[in-house]
Amino acid sequence: GVLVTTVVPKNEARGKVLGEMSMRRYLRGQGAQAKLILEMQVGDVVAEREFTRIGGGPAGGLVKQLTSTFASPAAGGAKDGSAVDFSGVWELSESKLFDEYLTAMGANWAKRRMAAGLKPVQTWSKQGGTWQFDVQTPIGPKTEKFPIGVPVDDDVDGEKMTKVSAWERGVLVTTVVPKNEARGKVLGEMSMRRYLRGQGAQAKLILEMQVGDVVAEREFTRIGGGPAGGLVKQLTSTFASPAAGGAKDGSAVDFSGVWELSESKLFDEYLTAMGANWAKRRMAAGLKPVQTWSKQGGTWQFDVQTPIGPKTEKFPIGVPVDDDVDGEKMTKVSAWE
């Protein structure tokens, strides 16, 4: 019940330096308490990364979010937002004038380039009557809340701001005011407008961002294709724990679902053994990847958002696959043990 991936550097000299390399993936525990374990070996160093299923189990909160009914009040909903349901998991799918927005905010080229490469996934929920979303940023997880009529201090694209939210006919409007008065005069009017465009499974979560005369738009698509989509089926599947003795062909293993990194052991030592410098190790340590696992045509794979964009990693059994592992060009071959 262990998916073992042998990793061989393309560069023979590098292979001799790094020594034996492999990755072992398996489930530890059973049911809703199961953890997805990744063991990474390079030479004599064996690191471990533990992933926890988002939502707490097959019947957890994420399923309830995804299976809710999504209305589209943007065309004329209740002024108090009662007809709006943002709940669910949304992934950035399209941007318009985002670079122009960042430029107007004063972001330099390097920061704009990095921001353009990110594809954030936001998990929206309503807590005590207040909408909020959780998102993974390059410096760690962040929760953003939108209490109506209550000033909230925040950091918006590197600027210290105060935000106040209100509903306007189904649109959540957040007015943004810089803490620095001089900066406020330079930036001009700032606001963010969030609403749903479309209905049901086809609805998009729209974010309009205004600074001065520039209005950018970011479109988010619900992961799983809708309330009855694939992600729900993944989350509601039965999670076995074959690591204690499953079938050698992996037939008893079910990795399917959405898993978030929850713990790491010896990860810095692993990156050091791989030759990563301090800056790269520090950046990697601050990330908290979310992997969406599925089985396509009999082959396990996962989708993940990296700092340079989305990536899909596949594990065909016995078939060599070329890949980039922590900056090294590698060939990988997977097998069940």
C-alpha cells in the first residue's frame, strides 16, 4: 500500500553527489483521521511531510460548502447580502488589467511578475454572520474577513490599509483607505467589489479591484465544477489505510481528495542535501501546498499550485516520467510496495 517513486537525476555527476533518491507516499490512519504521508529520501536524509484532508473527513465542512446552492444576486439581490452565497472553494481562472493595477499600486517588476505567476485558491465560509476566506500566500496562510460596517486593519499588496465593507444590491463592496495619508492622496480612490456572475455550477466569483482610474478584474472558478462535481465525489469516497498491509498493486489505496500540508520533519535538511540555498529553503518552508489527488485512467495524479504556476504530477506505474524535482531535472519511475 505504499507508492514508491525512484528518482534519478538527468545529470550523472549530480546523481553521484546526491546518492539514492526516492519518495514514498501512503496513508497513515483510517477514515476521516487518515493522513497522507510523503517520505522524501536523498542520500542518508529522510524527510517527512504530513498532509491533512481539508474539511475534516468525507462528511466534513468542505463538502457542505460545495454542495450549497449558489445564487447569482449580482443582477439585483437583497441589499443586506442575504441572497448571496460565496461558500465553497474557488480558484483563480482569469485576470484582466492585473499588471496595470499592481503598477498603479507602485509594485515593482519583480513583485508584479511573482504575483502574475500565482493562482490563489480561496476557501469561503460564513462565520457568525460574517463572510471570510482562507488563502495560502507565499509567506503563509491568511484569513480575510468582511464584517459589515466594521473597520478592519489589513495589508493590501504591501500597503497598510483600513478596510470597511458594505452590501450594495448583492455586491460586497470593500472601501480601502491607506494608513499613510500621503499614500492615500497618491493612490486615489480604492475599493474592491465581489459578486457572483452566472448561476448554479456555472457561477463565477468576480473580484473587481480599483485604484485611481484603474479597475482590474479577477475571475474565480469553483473547484469541482459545481455542487455535485468531482471534488465532492473525491471527498465523500471511503479512505482506507493500506499502509499497514494493502494490496501490492495499490488497488486498496484511495488517495483521492484535497490534502493540505500540516506538518514537516527534516524538510530543511532535505533541501540542504538537495543543494538548495538559504533563500530557497526559507521560501519553501513558508509554503503550505494543497494537493488535489484523483485517479485518471488508472493512474494516480495530483494538482498543486506552485509559486510559478499550477502543476500536475502523475504516477504511471513502471513508466519513466521526466520531471523537475526541487530545481533538478529528474527521471521518475513509480511502483507499489
